[in-house]
Amino acid sequence: MTHTKTFQHIPLSVLDLAPVNEGSTPSDSFKNSVALAQDVEKFGFNRYWLAEHHNMPGIASSATSVIIGHIAEKTNHIRVGAGGVMLPNHATLVIAEQFGTLESLYPGRIDLGLGRAPGSDQATAYALRRTLNMSVEDFPMQVNELQDYFAKDPVSRVKAVPGQGLNIPIWLLGSSDFSARLAAQKGLPFSFASHFAPAYTIPALNLYREQFQPSEYMDKPYAMVGVNVIAADSDEKASYLATSLQQQFLNMRRGKPTKLKPPIENIEAHFSINELEAIKQTLDPRTTIIGSKETVKQGLKNFLEETQADEMIISSQIYHQADRQRSFEIISELMD
């Protein structure tokens, strides 16, 4: 018999895209991220992850390891990490050294989540790598290299200093079945991007759990799922605040990413029927939970029952910093 989990008894974490608001700068974004990280640490959240994206005017976390160090310095005990580093964009040794440095500065607090997507368009991927010879099919080899750099007795003649011998948890992140299979095969924790790939969530989690092979890192599977949550003091206010996320998604779909826009009344007037239908599919109500404390509580409970996740990581693209902080405060009240 499956033991039913409740989200009061599983860790809740934060995924921060370091949003750059319309009318503000990345400098403002980083100040907001520090304030939010300090808040959620007090609220009892488990980890604070930042995601690598490039060439996006509304996302400031491109130099992911740098901002991770900044957040770790301004907090005390919350785990801080990458959700994730897009490994094909980088020389594996550089990531080993960067995260070896972070772990040496903030021991026992650093996570390294790895993705295989570019986190950008082809032109930006080329600008990052200078060549597109590295493909997503090389990702398993890169993960092996990274694990070797962190090993006590690496096989490679090249050593990661700092990095060698450090216990830095490696997570695999995915929005399809590829990383689910790889995480299972390697006995690593797995985080699924259900907040933007809801349809594939259950198949990927089932695959991960069915194929999991115990490893030196873990003896049983550990799955975290991503959820968009926009919480406010009423359903109406939350729906209004959520229009910033919806505009961001639709502008990206149009191929015209923008800074995070302020919320608007009557979003239906601004976008076509097809675009609004796309919102419903990608920002599925199961994984994009918008509402008051009670609405959010029920939404999280339902999704946890469906996924039996070991942890949830919450993204909240909210324009006004006070509203974003209030959203996480409401979620924290549900953890008590």
C-alpha cells in the first residue's frame, strides 16, 4: 500500500528565475532575489535554486554559479544551487571548478542540478560554445566526466581544484524521459519540470522509479517536481497577479521574449484564442496553481497525491516584489 504523503511533511523549495521587471535592471533583480532568499530561509523552505537562461531580457540568472555564490553569502543555512546548469553549454572541468569553489566556500549547502537543453536559441548556443559539435547525446558522457572530477581518486589526469573529493549532490533535471532514464540508471535524484511540461510528468516519474538502480549516492529514488504557484489573499487577486506569468509565456511563444510585465486586467483582450489555448495546455491548472491559501492548499495536495513526489520546487513569476514575498509567505503557512 502506498503511503499518502502530505505537503506539510515533504520539503518545499524555491526555483528563482531572477526575473527582470519592466522598468528595472538586473541589479534590481539580484536585490529582490536576495530579499526573497532571506525570507524563504526564515519561512522554512529547503533549497533555493537558480536557473541558467541566456539571451532572455526578463531573466538575469545567466551567470548561474556567480548568483548562487551571492545568494549563499547573504543567507545562513538554506541549500543553494542550480536548477540547473545547462551542461552542454560548458566545459565540464569549468563547472567542476566553479561548484568545487562554491562548496568550499559554503560547505554542505550547494546543489548542482544539470540540464541538457541549451537554455537559449541556436545562435546564443553558438555564442556560448563557439561550436555546436557538442550535442545533447553527449550529455551522459559529460555527467560521467563531472562525477569523475568530484571523485576522491579521479581517473582523469586533469584534476578539478577545488572540486576533487567534494560531496556535491548532482541532480538530473528533465522535461522528457531522457533524463528520467539517465537519473534512474545512475542512481541520482531527479527533478521534473512539470511546471512547463505537465503532460509528461507522470510517465517520466514512473520511468524513473521503475528503472532506478541503487548507487553510492542513493539507495532509492528521490523525485522533485516543479510547480508554478501564484498565491494571494484572494482568488481574484492571484488571478490578476498571474497575468504577468501568462504574458511572459505568450511573448516567448511569439518569439519576442520581454522583461516581466506588470499584471493586467482582462488578458483575453490582448491575445488570440489559439494563444490563450496554449496557455491552458502549458500552464495546466494541475501544475500552475493560482489562488488564495485554500485554493493553493488544495492544488498542492492534489498534485502531490498524483505524483507522490518526495519534494516540490515552486516558481512564482510575480511582478511586484511585495506580492512575490507574500505568495511565498502564504505557501509557508501551509507547511506548518
